[in-house]
Amino acid sequence: MTDRAVLRPLQTPRSLSEDAADRIREQIVMGGFRQGEHLKEARIAEQLNVSRGPVREAFKILRAEGLLAEEPHRGTFVVSLTAKDVRDIYELRAALEELSARTVCRRRDPEALAKLRSLMADLRKAAVKNDPVAVSRADVQFHEGLCALSENSRVHEVFLRYVPTLRGLLRLDEQIMPSMDEVVQQHQPILDAIEAGDEDLAARLVREHCLQAAALLVERMPETS
């Protein structure tokens, strides 16, 4: 296994296996682990400062996501996200969020609109602090909140299925953010359109936002992708 990937030690007991999966996923997405690279439980456990159990469970999570593959008698290997994978994920995300935006516009539920305003305020606060990690977290929460507020459980479930991968992709996105203010400026028009009940505009803006993010991420990905 190469030394290119830098895995930070885990510090919180929230769920060691999930935290380990987050760290490994981040390195897969960012090219720290190369496609086809053999990952060894013991080495990664040492880097993360945990026992091998959480790493073993993390491998299971990432195999389910299609980021790792296990070969009998050989071990676990990286199946890196390709540019097409990123485009496919963001196309799906765009479709889910378009539907959600339209639904929230039609419902005109004051509580739903208040929740979106609160999520937007969280994003703005993170931007003011100039904290890219907090901005990425608030970004995902805004879009997840939009899907949840559609009150379509299937839409929300599918979105949640890809939240871990989106988090990993957004860690890469942190490196290409033009500015924290611009992140806010990309989201405010979406909220404005939803509050105005303009479902066509809201759907178009959220789709453009998703596809623009995908294009920027693809540009940033390692050439081998």
C-alpha cells in the first residue's frame, strides 16, 4: 500500500466504523488510494488509531457502495470513482432535487419553508466563519433537507444512500470552492425561487447547481479517473 493517502486518527466514538469509512472514502475520491490498490486492515487501523474491527466494518460499508471490492484469497482492493460515476451520481441527485423542489413549491408549507430558511442560515454562518468543512456539511444538510421536505420517503431514502459518497466528493469540492460567499450565492436563488412558489425556476436552478458541481469535480479528479 502506498504512502500517498493521509488518514487522520479518529477522535470521536460516534461510530468508529462509519467514521473510518468516511476517512477511507475521502481518500478514494481524492485519489489518495489508487484504483486497484490493495488495502490492508492492519495498516489502516494503525493509521486511524483504532482496532481492526471498525476497519473491517468500514470495508463492508464501502463494498456496499461499490468503492471497494473483495477478491478471494487476495484481499480488499480499491474501485475508484470514475468521472462517469460522478456524473451519474450528480444526474441522479439533480433529478431527486428537481422533484423535491417542485413538490415543496406546490405544498407551500410554512414549516417547510422555515426549515429551508434555517438550513440556509446555517450555510451562511459557516461561510462567515470561512470554514470549508463546515460549509460542505451545511451544503449537504441543505440539499438533504430539501429532499426530506418533499415528504416523499423514497426520494429521501435514495438521497441518503448517496450522502456518504457526496460527503467524500464535497471534501474534494472544498479545494475548488471559489469563495465561501459564492457557495451561499449559489444556494440563495434556489431558496428564493422556492419561497416564491416558482417551481420551474426552482427546479432549473437546483439542476444547474448539481450539474455545475459535477463538472467542477470531474475537472479536479485525478487524470486516471
